[in-house]
Amino acid sequence: MLRMSRERFEDAVRTVLDGLPEDLARAIENVAVTVEEEPTRDDLIAVGLDPESDSLFGLYQGIALPEREVSHYSALPDRIVIYRLPLLEACTSRLELLREIEDTVIHELGHYFGLPEEELP
């Protein structure tokens, strides 16, 4: 398990976001990326995971682009939540953590773009 303060973890998330390919970053609108300590029981159940044995690194909350009905969508920002404690528990180095955060962000952005789960990285 990797130990890291919340501030340093949030810096790691920012590093990953800053490193997204330019064309991908430009395609993202009205999405907030936040850090929470861990998913709630309801979060796990909502995505079909067992709260007693499963974990979750990230979660997309919003309406995927293809499902939006109007071209000028105006609502609260969609949200990608990155869960700090499960990621720290799964990683043993900062490099591994950065890779996992990047994989998680890309996966959740896939949901934003409307990709089905089986097509996500």
C-alpha cells in the first residue's frame, strides 16, 4: 500500500489530467474531476459491485454525450470521481499510482463519450 497525503494525491490527479492528449482534452466539456476518499456502499451497488468484497477506483456521474437530447446541453457539470484510498491500497509506487489514475480517468472518460463497458480500456 502506498501512503500519500490527500494534497499530494490531488497533485497526482492534476498531473494526469494535464498530461491528457490535447485532442482528448479539447473534446471534454462541462466535466469536473474530483477526489473522494472511497466509494459509498450505494456507489458500489449502483455499478453492480459487491460492497463487501469489491472496490472501485473511479466513477462517472452524468449523462453520456450520445444520450443528450439537445446540442446546447446546460446542466451541472458531469463528474468523474477518483477514489483515493482504493488506489493507494492497490499501488506500491508513485509511478504505478499515476498509471492507475490515468487508466481510471481514461476509463471514466469513455463513459462520458458513451462507450459501453466492454469497449473501455
